[in-house]
Amino acid sequence: IPESGHKYYLQFSTEDYRTGEDAGNCLATVLYPKKKSPPVVSIKCSHTKDKKEIQEEDNRLYQRIRHQSKPITGNNIPDSYGNIEPALEPVWALAVAGSSSIMWEKSTESLGYFLAQVKSVRQWIRKDDFVEFDYTVLLHEIPTQEIISCHMRLMWLPGHPLKVKHFCAAQSHGVEEGSGAESGSAAGPAAEKGALF
């Protein structure tokens, strides 16, 4: 699109990342603006699971996290053999969801990202019903093969949008970048972004 950027039309299928089961089909448009900003995405999906079933799965995950006897901590998820301890599966599931917002914000037409590993995770105990975690995640950048380290603070309550703030080490610039001021991301002066972690 002259003066705006490149627009892509996509049709794809999705699957449950844990079970590999078919999760539905999606149609999407993605506009990569000429200026450096996140892609503009419009997406419509048909799901094979109904909303009630999805809510029940969310509630089971939430209850597993809430009923721990002590705060959850972990390192190197998955381990060097690709294994994830069953007790850490809920924090991995949240890391997958939370890091997807970082990958969406950082992706460009020529760069993409995958969650490679959770280097560390620590749960914060809250007085309200939300669950909150601090993560250090490693993102694999494609096609450069760089590994990018990001700190991520994540808050979640079933039925509410995931809240994610992040702070990533820039690969080659010697500076750091954090999430912008949009809903669910860190806002405010750059000095404040790092202080949250």
C-alpha cells in the first residue's frame, strides 16, 4: 500500500500448544507500517472448543497456581533436554501467552521471535485475586539466530486480559527497550521501566 506499508492476508489453522489438538482456523490481515511500529493486526478465528470449555481450562490452570503452598519459583524451563516439570507447566503456559505480546511488539516484516526458554520465574503473592509473576525469558530471533533476554512482569485473572510489562536487552545497540504506553504495558519514563523489575 503506497505510503503505508505492506499488507498481508493470511489463512491458517491453530492447535493447542500442550496437546497438539486442532484449536480452530483463523483469517487475518497484517499491515507492516513503513515507520517503525508494531504491525496492525485484524484477526477472526473459529474455535473448535466453546467458550465455556476454554473458561473451565483457564480456571483449572488458575486454581493450580492459587493453591500452591508457597510461591512458585523455577529456572531453565524447559531444561536442556526439552522437559518441563509438571509443577511448572502453569508458569510455562503463562510465559507462552505473555511473551507472545512481546514478540508481537518486537516483530517486523523481516524479524520474528519464538520463546526459547524461561531462564527464571518468581511468583509474587498478592492480596487480591490476581496471580503475578516476574520472568526472565529468552526469545530466539529469526533469521539472525540471536537470543534476546527480556524481563517480563505478568498479571492474570481468568476472565480478564493478561497484563504484561516488559523490558528487553537490545541486541547490538547497548541500550534497552521496554513496552510502550498501550493498555497492558509499562508506561512512563524510561528509568521507571527497569525499576519495576
